[in-house]
Amino acid sequence: MANRFWRIARRPEGNDFAAALELVEAPLAPLAEGEVRIRNSHLSMDAGTRLWLTSREDGYQPPLPLGIAMTGLVLGEVTESRAEGFAPGDLVRAFGQWGDWSTVDAVMSGALKLDPSVSDRRAWFGPLGMNGWTALWGVERTGAAKPGEKVLVSAAAGATGILAVQIARLLGCEAWGIAGGAAKCAYLADELGIAGAVDYKAGDVGAQLDKAGGFDVYFDNVGGPLLDAVLTRMNHYGRIAVCGLLADYSSGNRTAPKEFDQVLMRRLRVEGFFSPDFMHEGPVLTERLRAWHEAGDLVMPYDVTRGLENTLAAYAKLFTGGNIGKVIVELGT
Ligand SMILES: NC(=O)c1ccc[n+]([C@@H]2O[C@H](COP(=O)([O-])OP(=O)(O)OC[C@H]3O[C@@H](n4cnc5c(N)ncnc54)[C@H](OP(=O)(O)O)[C@@H]3O)[C@@H](O)[C@H]2O)c1
């Protein structure tokens, strides 16, 4: 049987993914011991994977080698298994391949059997997935947000940020978001009803941030110059939970805050966090997220692109700001 998949031919320059990834077809190899075959129904587009496409050796994981299939989270049914605990028909999520099929080592890929009774399986990528785990961990554990505190989230209309602002509010905090453009800010303020949204593309970010009057927690997805604008507006003993550095991913820049001295002046704690470090707490995090989600208190808009051949257009949205909520590629019929 043949598999179509996106092969990494070259390292991308900026957001030119078409020059770097090519859609190819190759026969599926027989399964090795410990592997499962998944018929992908959905691919998750995750901004962090942009780092894996660079040649940086000092990242939180080594670069993906050229010539292999692009790796990312997938959802789908197991069709064949040589791994204990997985059988044909199981719905699973795993770090698989951007293709019609994924062939993965069940352990190495973090393959997880999912409850098929969840009515919209896309939730396993959003509120019940890595974005949900990351948002909850970053607000509650790394950010140590307490009821009544002001929590600011950057890239707040994206998958991780949209969950982080809602979780902050669910934990009794006053949630503020930063996003690009009036439509995103209107979504955050009017649809989600958070305390306020700052449009970083609309000029004077500092003046907009000043309206909130100081933040106790900054859940940062972006880094770059926005971090400087926030550093000077943190309350004393505030916490900056560094989730991602989107400003650096495509540009190749390194975030180097000019206002770093505010860490001392305001006695701030700055700490990065990374979801694979707390994978073992996934079931507990999922249970809490699922309760909020099923009660309608934790919502996720989906930005869905249909067809494997359109994957790169979906992926680019993460870096150009074309999405509200979780970007997903839907495969099959
Ligand atoms: N630490 C972890 O374990 C972990 C796990 C998952 C995700 N993350 C991080 O979470 C962040 C969000 O990832 P995601 O997959 O959920 O993507 P996403 O938020 O759905 O999409 C990315 C959004 O970021 C904004 N953005 C892009 N470039 C920007 C820039 N230079 N400055 C400001 N905003 C920019 C865009 O919205 P605008 O229109 O608002 O610009 C875009 O829609 C990433 O930094 C990712 O690395 C970390």
C-alpha cells in the first residue's frame, strides 16, 4: 500500500514552507515489533514544530533530519498493531507523520488510546490535548496564578493562548490577552468575555497595556519586543511563564529583552516550561480540562483545512496570524 506524506527536503527560510517540504508517495513498510499503523483522520498544526525544522542543536529537542517525513501530532484509527495494548479500531493520538498514514513506535511516539465517546474528536488536539495541558500547567503551575490576580497571555487568540485566558478566568483570575488585529481582540473580549484584549498590531502597545494597570502573571507565547513592553508593566513578585518564542521561530532571531533588569527591580520569576516534562500528569490534567470543556466553560474554535495537499497553507497560518483557535488539517472523506 502507498502512503502520501510531506517529506522535509530542505530547511525552511522564513515562512516559505513550499520550498522546504514536498508531498511524496512511498510504499508502507511492514510493521516492526512495538509499532502501530494509524490511518490519520486529523493532523494538528503546532507552532513549536517550526523549531524542529531549523538546524538548531541547542533547542529542547534535536532538529528533525532532512529526508524524513514531517513529524507532528496526529489523530486516527489503528489499522494494524504489533504493540501491546493497541488493536485495530482503537482511536489514538500520537506524534506521527504528516501523511495519510502514520507508522509509529507506540512508546516513543507517546501513542495514547482515546475515549471514542467524546463527541468531537478534534477536542483531543485542543482542550483535551497538548494545548490544554500546556495552558493549564503554564497558568497554574509555572505562573502560579492566584484568584484575583491579573494574568496576561500573548498569542491569546491562538490554540494555546485561547485556552490559557479561559483557564485563568476559571481559576478566578482577571484575564487579559494580546493578539494581532481587531477581529481577534473582538473575539477575546466579546465572545469569550475576558477583561481586555490588546491589539499589538494597532500601535502603542504600552498605552494599551497601561489600561490594565499591571500584571501578576505573563503567559508568554511570543518573546521578542512584546516581552520588553510587558516587563515594565509587571507587578512586583510577578511570574513570567515562558511557553513559546513565536517572534523567533521564523525570523531566526533570539529574544534578548532590553528590560531584563526589571527581573531584579520588580523581583520577578521567569521560568520556561515544556509539555513533555509533565506528560505523566496528562490523565489528571485531561480530567480537569474535560470537566470544564463538557460544562461549556472551556471552548475552542477550530480552523479546519481539508486535504493533505493543503497542509502547508494551514501550517503557515500559525506564523502569519491567519487563525483563531486550533489549526487542524482534516483528511479522508
Ligand atoms: N512549552 C510548551 O510545552 C508548548 C506546548 C504547546 C505550544 N507551545 C507554544 O505555544 C505558542 C502557540 O502555539 P500554538 O501551536 O498554540 O499556535 P497558535 O497560537 O494557534 O498560533 C500562533 C499565533 O501566534 C501569533 N503570532 C505568530 N507570530 C507572532 C509574532 N511574531 N508576534 C506575536 N504573535 C505572533 C499569531 O496570532 P496573531 O494574529 O495574534 O499574531 C498566530 O495565530 C507557541 O509559542 C508554541 O511554541 C509551547
